[in-house]
Amino acid sequence: MKRRKFITLIGGAAIAWPLAVRAQQGEPMRRVGVLMPYSEGDAEGQASVAALQRGLQDLGWTGGRNIRFEIRWAGGDPEKARAFAKELIGMTPDVIVPSSNQITSILQQETRTIPIVFVLVGDPVGSGYVANMAQPGGNLTGFAVLENAIAGKWLEILNQIAPQVSRVGFILHPETPVNVGLLRAAEAAAPSGVKVIALGVHNTAEIERAVTAFAAETNGGLIAAPHAITFANRDVIVELAARYRLPAVYAFRHFATRGGLISYGTNAIEMFRQGASYVDRILKGAKPADLPAQFPTKYELVINLKTAKALDLTVPSQLLARADEVIE
């Protein structure tokens, strides 16, 4: 009896095994490369990648079953980003998802054929990623983080919460066109009596030197333009702003949650979820050239009241009323 049962089990397994193999063979494994500007241990970076993966899972793509992710972390280092870009391209993935202008530009230089869905970049047209927003025309499309006009809003918010500020240090990567565009927009929007001062930086040491020198004079405030270098050094920038008692406005919520005074910009997690929809469409046969690049439709205002109190600032009630999130 036991022998017959054993033979039956073996026979059943023999039948089931090729069926399972045929099922796996019927659904090919697709490969998605992801290249992030953060360090691997960065919580915000991990949350962003998780949002991309969840978005794809909701659309029927399950890791290990029909999709495989190759994730690399550049940590704000352009040389590391280029090495990882070459590595990912060598794997011939079906699509690559970069975040930040720095990484997107590197990937664009390395391949004109592999589909690329960028997330959280600035000025896709001015940066040369797409011919125009409606018809990208090449192998890149995706989701922009902001338009240049937002720099005027950053100044407006800074003026509301810290009207004594007459000097605004604008932290940016000076060779990145979108950062320069934001700087010019801020200069044009600066109210009478407020001077915008460019603080061009390439690494942590330059950020520390630039902010320290800027803080030597009074009535200063800061704006940090979005870039891989500011993403990777957000804790440094927030700490410097606190040390020198500089009111500061940032482009992303994760600056405010880590002690920054105010952020005004897009929701990065939501942008990665949107990115999943374009990855899905490309995996199903769509071409990047036919998928319109998109600007954000909503900006979020986050205020850190604890930081405001530490800086002896009173947040105006009208600003509080506009806030999407208040951190206490």
C-alpha cells in the first residue's frame, strides 16, 4: 500500500513538473534596471524603489515570477553612476528607471536604444531628454519633478516664514542646466531688498565650505535645488542650516522630515508609483517616443514646527492653513 502511494506521488510529480516548467516558459522573465542617486542604505531611496515595485506588482508584475529588478545606488557620485550605467546597459534590460538629472544624463550618453523612464528630473526639454513633452521622440520619457517657476514659490514661502531674510544662499550644482534655470528663476522672482547668491557645489566638502562662508553675514536663508548631490547630502545641509540658524526651503518632504524647516515640491513616492505605469506600458510593447513626458499636477507643502521653534520663527496662520503636512 505504501509502495503504491509512493509510486502515485512520484508519477504525479513527474506530470506536474513539466507542466510547471511549461507555465514558467510561457511567461518570459523581463528585466528592469533601476539607478538611484542615493546610497543603498538611504530610507527615502529604498521607499522610492519599493513604490516602483509595488506599482508594477499592482499591474501584474511579480518579482521572481515575470520580472527581475537590477538596482544600483550611486550615492551622489557621478563616476559610480557612470560605472553602474554601463553595467546595467550591459545586461540589456527591457527598460531602465533613473532618478535625477545627473543619472538620466549619464544613461542618455550611454544608450540611445534601451527604453528609459526617468523619475524626478527637472526640465526634460531643456535638458535634452525629450524633443517636447507631448512627443518625446527618442528612447526617453517619464516624469519631471518641477518647473522653473517653482523657484519663485520657494522665495515667497521663505519670505513669509522669515521676512527678515535679505540674503538667500541658493545651493546648486553649477554645471546642471536645470539647476541654473532654477537659480535664474529665483533671481528674477526675488522681491525688492532680497539678494539671491549662488552657492555652487559638487561634493560634501564644498557644501560645508559654501554654507559656512555664506553664514558669516547676517539675515541669511537657504534654498537647496534638487540634484543628486543635495539628495545624497540632505542631512549635511539640514544640519548646517540648524547650526548657523538659517531658515531654509527644500524641494522634497524628506528634507523636512529629517529636520528641515519647510519643503515645497512633489511627492517622490507618488512619482515612482506613476513611473511604474510607464514601465508597464513599455514592457507591454509601447515605445518611449509615444508616451508623453509629464510635469507634476500637485505640489505639497510640509512645515516642521519643531524646527521653526528652534529658529524662533512664528509660522503665519495662512501658511499653516495651506500646509499638506505639519511636523510637530
